Amino acid sequence: EPEVTQTPSHQVTQMGQEVILRCVPISNHLYFYWYRQILGQKVEFLVSFYNNEISEKSEIFDDQFSVERPDGSNFTLKIRSTKLEDSAMYFCASRQGSDGYTFGSGTRLTVV
Amino acid sequence: RKEVEQDPGPFNVPEGATVAFNCTYSNSASQSFFWYRQDCRKEPKLLMSVYSSGNEDGRFTAQLNRASQYISLLIRDSKLSDSATYLCVVNRANNNDMRFGAGTRLTVKP
């Protein structure tokens, strides 16, 4: 079964450092997403991406965040200067049409 | 009013019990509805889509009530392996981005 792949599975970084979270969506999917989940809390929308541009972003997705699809397969989330409150599980998801999303297994980001 | 609202539970039920979860959504123009399951520290996984006519997949039945803006999930003959958090997911009108409820935690006990 096709899957969404995320790397790394766990990243520890110092406050103020830049991190890049990587995702390889399912190859024939057209819509890509980043969500985050702070431990014990709900899954929160960050950003959606379609046709090589951001289609929507949430209030969480401020100037510290950016996304990129540098080639035909990767989809990255960059956090420029991490804060302690950025510690969370970050999920990448993709979908083709009106079907539900397929999520990657997530990257656990710990900011110390 | 929250976009998607669920009873957080927890629901603690014995094996074999029937349990039902409800979810309400605020945007009457929403068109796509899903139930996801999330195990502890894992990614959400699609359990089933919810169709207007209601749909069933084995022990799981999902229903949609557009007039009242709620969806439901019924689990019959609960198994220990059903223990998880169940997430109600609704698309936002005019786009296809999804919003998640906070989840309902279910524990099935022997």
C-alpha cells in the first residue's frame, strides 16, 4: 500500500536553530499538508499546498515557517528559528481528490 | 463555536459492548466527513469516510445528519484492539482542507 514517508522520525534541536522536516508524499497525490500535534492535544492544521503554492495556512504558520517542494517528490517544512513551543509531532499528509488524507508516521521535534 | 467538536471521553467499555461517538461541526457548507483512528504517539489513520446515506464497514457504522450538523460512529462488539482515540474530521467549505476534532478516547477492557 502506498505510504507517505517522513524523515527524521525524531529531531532534537536547540532553541533558535533552523530545522527542516522532510516528507515524500504518495506519488500521484496532488494536495499536500502539514499538521502538528502537541503532546496530549489535538491535531492542528498548519498549511496546505497545491500546484506548487500554498493554498491555505493557519495562524500558527507565521513567518518562521515555510514549505517547499524542491523536486517532484519531496515536500519540506522549515522552521527558521525554533522556539520551545514548537516542540510537537509534525505530520505530513497527502491526498489525491476528495478522499481522506494519508498521513506519514510523523517527526517528533524536541526543542531544548 | 468550535469548527469540529467531539466529546473527549474517555469512554471505558467492556469487550463486546456497543459504543457510539458523536461529533458536531459548525460550517453547514462542509461536504466531506471522515472518522480517523489514532493510537498513542502514532499518526492518524483513516477509519472510514462518512456518506450522506450512512455507511457500514464490518463492526463500524458511520452516519451523517446534515440538518443537525453532526456525524456519528457506532462500534459494535468492541474488541481490545479498538482502544484508541477516534478523530472526527470535516472539510472546510470551499476548499478541501480538513479540520480535526480533539478526539474521543476509547478504552476497551477485558
